Amino acid sequence: MAKAKKAAKTRKAETPPWDHERPAGKATKLTPASKRKAKASARRAGRSYPSLVDNMNAAKAQNKSGARTKRKPSRRTTKRS
């Protein structure tokens, strides 16, 4: 009898994030709320402080939600008559 084989989901052999080069562009500054999320994620996993992966996930969620970091005020000059 021929048994039907289930297609096993195989994970691609990826290199870990700490072996990658930093992506081009500006780094995302974590907001206090994102830092709390990263710390909570670490605690759920049994770690005392967040790892790179916790911080990456918090930054990804922060960018997706549209949270903004503090920006410098623009230097608009108004035309005086």
C-alpha cells in the first residue's frame, strides 16, 4: 500500500540576524512602549533582558503601527512684509 506523504514544512536554512550586516538606512529608535513590549517578550521567554530578536520584533511592530519618534522642530521661516 502506498501511503500519502504529507508535505512537511521545512524551514529555509537562514543565517541568524546577528550574522547579517546592518541594513542601510536609519536605525529605528524604540519608544518607551516598544521597550516595554520587548522586555515583556523576554520575560515570557524566560530571559531577564530582551535579545536582539525581541528588539527587532518590537521595532517592526512600532514601524507597522506608525509610532513616531521625537522629531526636531522644523526651522520654517515666515516671510515678513
